[in-house]
Amino acid sequence: MRSLYARIRSLIGLSSSIGLERLLARLSGGAFVIEVIGAIVAFLVHWLLARRLGAGGVGIYLYCLSWVRLLALPAKLGLERASLRFVSSFEANREHGLLRGFMTRSHQMVLGASTLIGLLLFAVTRLLGERLESELLVAFGWAALALPLMSFGDLQVATLRGFKRITWALGSQKILRPVLMLALIGLALTVGGGLSADRAVALQVAAFAITLLLTTAGLWTAMPDELVTTKPDYQTREWLAVSMPLLLITGFNIVLKQTDIIMVGSLLTRADAGVYGAAARIAMLVQFGINAVNAGLAPLISQLHSQERAPELQRVVALGARLIFIFTALGGVAVMFGAGSILAIFGPEFEAGATALRVLMFSQLVNALAGPVGLLMTMTGNQKEAARVIGASALMNVVLNVVLIPLFGIVGAAIATTASMTAWNLTLVVLVRRRLGINSLVQWRVRPRGGNESD
């Protein structure tokens, strides 16, 4: 048994005597447990909503939340992604004035922008009231309130990750929020008079609010004591120069992940959106490995790059890529073989999404093979090039959805998403190699410690 454990550690390149690998394993290990538990709870939430609301009801729920996630992009101004880079870098270099200034300014700007966009969403849906069915109209009203709560909460979580408080950050977002949602659904079914699509969105708002309070408390405990007495140093223009390309990257990523659901709901039916949404959610569940490893990698990449420690950066990226692929492949292959049976858990009408789910799973495997290319670009100052690549892929995604959904239904949406994600992953692999000299692809040959770090 001990020999098998040693072989596994050798395969992924983990040596207990190397500090960086140990740190990555510690950060990602906790994140992995959280991602697994969170995936299970999120699956239960979606299963319960699907069983109670049906494909049409859950389609309304997902349709509204997809709009919230889409509109949260301009509300966050890319500052949640910038937090991963700046907070870890400022803390590592003990630049407390810049750290306090960035935290203050980013929170002010996100709170203001998200509140304004939430009010605009509410006003627009009221103006369209006669064109929207009553349940959808009420659901959008709650969605307008969810928008600032989600945006501000995402910024808090990103800031905690910058402080390397991965467990608290991801635990509140991945476990606490869906557990709260599950508990609130239970209350609604037992003493609240039942469940509808608009009530489900309202319950999600309550879960966002409670989670935000706890992440705020966690952030106060994570901040260095020096921040209390340090005078803030503001470099707003420079920070926005970095966050704007990151905003574009995040926006294009959301387009790649959410546009298909929105367009299925617009071009087909709400029931089709519900079926496809279930398939998309299951496909995203296997991302727990990618999310867990990236949670540990993000602050390390920023720190090592800012300190110009290229060999160590290549080493942790190689380890991260192996971990990402192992976790994704294990879940992805299982889902591919059991797609129909897994979807049937939601109800017989959801089995129609089996082929779409298999296509989406292929995109996840490609994503894993490419390694942490997105992080490498955004955490090292190459966000503008990454934005152009992902932007072109997002445009490709929209065009392919428009063409393929009328021809092939929800399978066409899955093909569009898979083709777009494959294109940007492969392009970024090449750019990472050219700009940073880093090989992000999965590498199975582990070099001995102290050996040549080049490819």
C-alpha cells in the first residue's frame, strides 16, 4: 500500500521535500475537498429543483440566473480577477499602502456599478412587463436584487483567495451557498406553501445575502494587522488598465459558458433550456479538479512571476497540469459513459440531453489537457493578448450557436461551445509558450529535483 502511494506521488511529481509543491498541494488539496462536496450539494439542489419545477420551471430559473451572471461582468469591472493578482503580489512584497488602497477602491467601484446595473435590470423588465409571462417577470425582479449580492460576493471571495485563504473563500461559495439553498428549498416545500421558479430565484437571493455576510467576516480576519494603520495608496488608473482586459476575458468566458443556455431559451423553448441547462451543469461539475488546482495556482503564479522565479513557476505549473488532467479525466470518462442514466435522475424528460452532455464533456477534457493557460496569461501581465483570443472564441461561439441550434437543437449548442473552447485553449497554449517560455500541457515525465527545468 505504501509503495502504491509512493508511485502515485511520483506520477504527479509531488515530493514532500519541495516547498512549492507542498504549498500547492496544501492549497489545492483543501480546495479539492471543497469542490467535491460542493459539486455533490449543487447536484442535489439542481436535482430537487428539476423534480419540483420540471424542465419549464427550472428553465426559467436558469434563464434568469444566466442573465445575472452575464450582467455581473460589467458590474465587477474585472476587479475580482485583478484581486487574485494584486492582493497576492502586494501582500508578498509587503506593499500595505497599495494593498489597502486597492481593496478600498475595488469594493467601492463594484458596489456602485452592481447596484446601478441591478436597478437598470429591474427597470427594463418592468418596461417589458406585458411581453413577459408573470412568473418570469417576478423572477427577474428577484434577479435584479441578486446581481449586486453576487457581484460583491465574488469580489470578496477573490480577495480571500489572494490572501491564500482558499478554504474559507471556496467553502463559503461552493459549499455554504448551495447548502443554504438546499435548506431554504426544504423550508419552502414544508412550511412555505410550495415552490415555483420565481420563488426559487428569491431563495437564491437569500443564500447570496447570507454567504456575503460570512465572507465579509472572513476577509476581516485574513487582512494583515498593518492595514489598519497604513495610509491607503491609490493607483486607480493603473489598476483599471489591468482589470479592463481581465473584464473582457471574464466576459468572454461567461459568453462561452452562458450564451448557449440563453440562446437555447431564446431560439427553442424554456423546456429545452431546462434540459440543456441540466447537461451543462453536470458537465461543469467535473471542473472541480480544475477549480481546486487553479485556486492554489493563482496566487503562486502571481508571486513567482513577480519575483522572477521562472524555474519554480514551470515546476508548479507542470504539477498543476497533471493534477487537473487526472481529476478531470476520472470524472469526465464516467459521465460520458453514463450520460443518459445521470440525466434520468432529474426526470425522464431530461434524458434527451445525453448526447449534448457527451459533447460538452469532450470540451472539458480538452480544457484539462491544455493546463492552466488562462491563469498563466492573466497572472503574468499578458491579459490583453488573452482577451483578444478569448474574445474571438466568444464571437465564434455566438455565431456557431445561431447557426447550429436551429439545425441540431441542444446538441448544436453543445458543439458550438466545445468548438469555441477548444479553439481558445489551443491558441493560449501556443501564446504561453512564446510569451513565458512555459509548457502548460500535461507532461508525464517527471525530472529529478535539481535537474534541467527546461523542456
